[in-house]
Amino acid sequence: MSTGPTHAMSGLTAWATATALAGDSSLGTLSVKGWCVGAVLCAGAALLPDLDHPESTVSSTFGPVTAAGSKLINAISHGIYQVTRTKRDSKRDGGHRGFTHTLVFAILASIITTAIVQTSQSWALPLLMFFFSGLAVRGIMHKWCPRNDALWITGTALMLTYACLKWTDQTPADAAACGVAVGIGCIAHYLGDAITEQGCPILWPVPIAFKTWYPVAPPKIMRMRTGGTVEMAIVGPLLTAVAIWMSAVALHNAGALPFLDGIPLIPWA
């Protein structure tokens, strides 16, 4: 897998790019507040699939709570893999890079998020926002205060949650945008894993080469090692630069950053 900061930044980059280039669609006409809420959700969701790995960055987000949840998800993912794998699939555990690393999971996460935002009771929506805010903070600040990071992350997530709740209306449009943000974040994660040495079973359960868990990946020469020089020196900085650029475009389109008026932010547009 890619490292936590790279995953989180890929989620932000994907959200910023999607909203900046969405034109006059509902995704391209979000308010500034709506865009910021989506950015937090997408950055957090870009860490969500790795909850199937008890030793991942995200599994320690909220201390023992997410650690226990990660073990449960790992066990469920292992069960699904064992039941649905073919003879051609590898005889691996299947707990990590299993069900949570598929488009099926991304779609389910998107639908559930939309339903919660649109119809939740007073406790469900704050819990959702708090959870994704924590994942986003944990991913970006993965080495922040190692001894007490769960406490600091919880406090920061609470502040982000308060802001998100103030800025989110329980309307169909906002609910759909939140769901799309989570889906985009998951897919950004899959693409990041796909370019590592192991690949990612994005298309499960579609059989490819007689494998239901076929690891989608580019040719080996185009793959990178997790935490290696390519990721840390090239991919990470490139994602950060694109995230800043596309965020500026999206926020300017939403009516913010007036000092950018007259500047061709997208040269080809």
C-alpha cells in the first residue's frame, strides 16, 4: 500500500480535480463550505480501505476503538476472500487488500454516506463527520505526537466535525455530494495501491484470467515500492502540487479567492 500521507493527499487531489473540472454540474457548483466538507470526507475516505489492515496508519486513528474495528474488518474481509476466491487466486490470507479494496465497497460506502447525511438522526451525522475527519487528520499527520496521537487526533477531529456540521445541510444535493466524496476517496486509494508492487483487486468479483481477486496493476516497470524513493520524492510532492492547484481552481469557481480573478488557472480551458 502507499503510505498514509500519500493516500490522504491523493483523496484531496482527486476531490479537488473532480470539482474543478466538473463544469456546471452539481459537483462543480458547490458552495465554498460544501466543497470544504467534501474535501475532508474525501481525504478521510482515501484512508478508509486500509481499515482491513490492523497495522496500517488508519487502524490507530482513535486508539483501541479503531484497532478493534480494524481486526473485525480484517476477519470479515478474510472470510469473503476465502468464500469467493477461485483456484487461480493466490492462497493468501485475504484480510488486507480484500473486500474494502473493491469498487463494490466504494459504491456501498458512497450510498451509506448519502443516506446518513440525508436522513440521519441527531447522532449519526456527527459520528460520520467525526470518523472521516479523524481519518483525514491521521493520514496527513501520521507521525504527529506519537505517544498521544489518538488524543490529539480526536481533539482535532472534533473541531473539524463542528465546522462540517455547521456547513452541511441535510438536503439531497449536499447528501449526494458527501456520498460522492467518499466514493472518490476510496477509488483514489485503490489507484494508489494499484501502482504498488502488489496491485489492487478493484474489479472484484468480475473474473479476470479466471481470478475473482485479480490484482489490477500496470506493468511491473511502472510500479513503485511503498514508502520508497519514487513515492516520497516524486509521487507525494506531485500530488501535493496538483491538490493546491486544483483546490485553487475549485474554490475560485465557488466564489472564493477573488485575488485570482483574471489569472488563467486552467490554461487549456
